[in-house]
Amino acid sequence: GAGVSQSPSNKVTEKGKDVELRCDPISGHTALYWYRQSLGQGLEFLIYFQGNSAPDKSGLPSDRFSAERTGGSVSTLTIQRTQQEDSAVYLCASNLGRLAGGRDNEQFFGPGTRLTVL
Amino acid sequence: GESVGLHLPTLSVQEGDNSIINCAYSNSASDYFIWYKQESGKGPQFIIDIRSNMDKRQGQRVTVLLNKTVKHLSLQIAATQPGDSAVYFCAENIQGAQKLVFGQGTRLTINP
């Protein structure tokens, strides 16, 4: 497909387990973003990739959270030793990564992964 | 994270009425703004955008107004329909930065 895809769409895990969430950005998009959205709340920025490097990881809430991107494409967000407060929808977005401004700054979102930690 | 962790404000309007959703942005250096619509179970989708050198832009049934003096953005939806029920987010791009900063969002409910 032409859009951003994420997998799995839903993930239920037990407290203390590790989880991996995957994002496939739009082909050719060099910038990739991860957000967290708790129930009934807004978007919380987690990390941003330009290519394979992460110039801004200021939003990662703890050292249990990490992300990587390989080949300038697929990204994986890993949460270790999950806690119940990690339950949320994790959204991924991508764009062309230009600083030209205007519509180039639009981010295209995937459908999200709903994570439930029991 | 950068967005506030508050529960979303809500707005209810009757089908066919007009609605106005407001957003206060944070940075006077922001040069571009987007309104996103998020339906239940989906990711946010682009609705309309505006550059900082404009104060109004119109789309199909939607109008965005920008007041840079008070750093305020609004989204007007005309003749609302049930499909307009969603959460609406404003987002600002700070000039020279490579990420959007999202507002807290407003839940719009269209009553039949």
C-alpha cells in the first residue's frame, strides 16, 4: 500500500514482558516519528528519525523505551519490562524530512498499535 | 512528551450546524500549521493547512483562521455531518525545526 503501516494492530502483553512495535513508512520518506496516545488524550512525541539516526529522542519516557531504524525505512519501537502505564496507542508518522516548510512538513500517520499491558 | 496529558475538551453540535474548534499555539516562530482529524481507531489525517503569512484559508466546508497576534488558530466546519465526529488536533511547525508540535485536541460530536 501507499500509506504508513504499523504492526501489530493490537498487542496484549503481561507486565514485565518486552514488546516490539513495527512501523513501515511511506517509501521515500526520510523522516519518521513515533508518538504515544493514551486513552482520551493528545499526542505525545517520543522520537524522531532522519534516515537511520535519531536527532531528537527527547520524548522517550524512560530507558525502558528504545527505537531503531534500519535501511532508512522500517523502524522498531521496543519497550522493555512493560508496565501498565505503558498501555496506549503508539502512532508512527513519516514525511519527506525536508525543511522547506509548508506541505513538506505534513506528517502522514499510520493506524497505530494499541498496546495493552495487563 | 511535548503534548499536554490532559483529558480532551469536547464540543457537541447539532447536525447541520456550524462548529468552531479553537487552538492556542505556543511559539511565535511557528511558520506553518495543520489541522488533523482523528476518527476512532485510526491515525490522524490531514484536513487543512495554513502558512503564517496568511490569516485565512478555505477548503471544502472547512476554514482555518490564524491570528498571529494572540497565537490562536481556529477550524470552522460548516454544515456539520455525522462523519465529522472525531478528535481534531492542531499542529504547529516551528521554523527550521523538523517536527510538529501538537495541541491537546478537541473531541467533536455531531448530534443527529
